Amino acid sequence: LIKACIFDLDGVLVDTAVYHYMAWKRLALELGFDFTQEQNEGLKGISRMQSLEILLAEGGLVFDEAAKLKLADKKNRWYCEYIEKMTADEILPGAASLLKELKSNGIKTALGSASKNAETILRNTNLLSQFDAIVDGNNITKAKPDPQVFLLAASQLKVKPEECVVFEDARAGIAAAVKAGMHSVGIGNPAWLNQADIVVPALKDISIDTLNNLFHT
Ligand code: B16
Ligand code: MG
């Protein structure tokens, strides 16, 4: 029986990947190399420091820890400038209505994101009140594919892992859901998200009826 739905943020509820990309590209250009949209795909769902490591490797640059923290901080300040201007218009199709539908059917909702900026984004897009629990980059020590983020969300909602469905656009996120012992809905490319129970193009393609049929909510 399904009692809760746990949502990834970036790429599932909102498209902040475009802002991450703008900030990472700005940093790369400042450091003297280009960073393509394709290279940015590899950063989805990955933590800020891990993303920086990948970016610097692409540019063939090596920095010490203190310098890396400064670079990550610089990127984050630019990123925060971009997300400060976000509005509810940037909620991805179907996300707001699915959250409301779940609530009215007594299904609990949680956020399970790697981002340390999750609350700002939820506040600016008016989604904050839609969640019974928020677990983000500030509450976890292990990044996806580790299941920690989703297990913590389940324990805050007081439900068992097998009673949860995770919505994720990142391969590492689906792997985390599987390791947590949860059901999963992949958002995006079925070939890439092949560990998910089902893959749909967007949240607008999922209704409570689909969830009922699949997972017996
Ligand atoms: P921040 P998610 C992830 O969010 C993003 O997909 C990833 O690109 C980003 O590096 C990570 O959050 C950390 O974000 O720098 O804001 O702490 O998909 O897990 O919601
Ligand atoms: Mg994501």
C-alpha cells in the first residue's frame, strides 16, 4: 500500500538545471574554458562539490581544497541570484496539480533533493506549503545514489520504505530509490532511467489513477 510520494526537485518539480548550467558555464569561462550543455547533463542530481570536481576535470585544472570551496561558493552566489527571480510560472507541467491531488487523497508528500537551496526554490515557486517533510542537501551526509535522502524523508513522514513512491529525473536518484526499497517513477528518458518501475516524460503524464493501478495506493 502506498502512503507517501517523495519528489526530487530539480528536473521533476522545476527546471533549475538551466540556472545551474548558467552559473557553472560562467565559472568555467572565468577560468578560461568552455562548458557545454551536454557536459552539464552529467551534473544533474550530483552535489555541488562533486559537480565542481567534474567541471574542473573537464577544464584540466587542479586547485587545493580552500580554492575549491571559494569557487563553489562563487558559483552558488550566481546561482542564488538566478533562482531569486523564480516564480510559480516555472513549476513544471502537472507538478502542482499532482501535489494537490495527492494531498486530497490523504497521501503524504516529501521533498528529497540534493540541493542546499531547495527551500528558497520552493518558497519562490509557492510550493513550500505542499510538503509534509523536506529533506535536502542540508540534512544529508551521503549523496544519491546513496538512499539516505529518501530514507530520511520516509522516517520523517513515519511511513515504511515500501509504502513510498519516488519521482526522479536522475539515474543516481532512481538507483537511490531502489536501494531504499521504494517504488520509483522516472521522469525523462526510459533508456537512461531503466531501473525505474515506470518512466514518463513529465509529471503531467501521471495521475493518482496511474499510481493506484501500478502500486495499489
Ligand atoms: P545546490 P536535485 C540537485 O538537485 C541538482 O540536480 C544538481 O545539479 C545540484 O548540483 C545539486 O542539487 C546541489 O544543488 O548547489 O543548490 O546545493 O535534482 O537533487 O533536486
Ligand atoms: Mg533531479
